[in-house]
Amino acid sequence: MKKIVQLVIAMIMMMAAGVASAHVDTVTIPEGADITGIERIAVAKPLYTPLKDYPSMDELTLAVSDGIVKLKTDLLVVSYDEMARNIMNDTKKDIRSLDRHVAAKVFRDNVPKYADAYVVLTVANNTRTVFFFDVYRAGTNDLIYSNQMITTSDEGDNVKDYTGMAADFYKSFSSSKKLEIEKREKAQREAQKAAEKAKRDKK
């Protein structure tokens, strides 16, 4: 069984990275998962059952894409509508009208043409609304990143705050990616120093 690397990112941690957040995120990265090369993320259809007066499925799906709009990040996001148009042009299949399970498979089969990974948002409406952003590698469908967010009493179940949650996901993913790159570069430097030391010791 693969080990799991978990990071609980509190507001103070997010602010240290230049990000303010009203909620606590729990980030999970499976051991061996590499997010450093992820530059383009496609938005899959969320797993969501709207309650009365809550955002609709279409509004939530758009909010996941819109979360990236005002951010300064190297991530590129391919919206669900854009994916639907691309898939329609390529396969003549309209994932917006297919059965949910069939549409999800068609999406997964075609997403490698347009993105490095895709994000599936699951929303649980309990006493507090909980967001689960799960990122999968395109092609293999391996889970490479998860971010759980629990809303606070200051956050409402509306399009604006849902878009803000999506923005926080992208900020968190970008921060995690930066940390992973720094960790990898540090390991490479240490390995190089160790190799140079071993070479000197042989002389």
C-alpha cells in the first residue's frame, strides 16, 4: 500500500505563501506522485447534488474554471465546456448530453490530448459544505493530489464563495507544486555534493 503524504495548510501557512484563506485545507499527495510537470488542468464535471437555493451544476462547473481567472500562476485551466467542444469535434460525442458514467469515461479517454491532468470536484452538503478537489493524471488516471476544504461560517453557498474556493484550490496546488520542485532540486544538489565528496574521498 502506498504511503500518503498529508499537509494541513492553516491560514498562517497560506498567508506565508502570499495567500489568504478563510478555511483550513487538508492537502494529500500520494507517495511517488509527481505534480511538478503539471501545467494544464482540465475541469471534469463535478460530483454534486444541488440543494434548494444553492448554485446549480452548471454554475458550480463554471466556478471551478473561473477560480483561475484572476490568479497569477503558470497553471492553465481547460474548462468543461471547452473540453466538451473539443471532444465533440474529435469524436462527435456530446458529453453534456450523455449518461454521467458514459460521459466521464469519454472525458477521461480524451483528456490527454488537451491537459496534463484533470480535477474532479466533489461537494458534500452537511452542516458545513465540504469540497474535495481530486486531481488525476491524464492518461493513467492516477490520483496525484487531493485538497479537502471545509467552509467556515463566513462562507456562503453561493457562486461567489464557490469560485473563491476554487481559486484557493489553484493557489494551494501551485504552492504545493513549487514546494515539490524546491524539494526535488534540493535533493539533486545534495546528491551531487555526496557524489563529489565520494569522488574526493577515493583520491
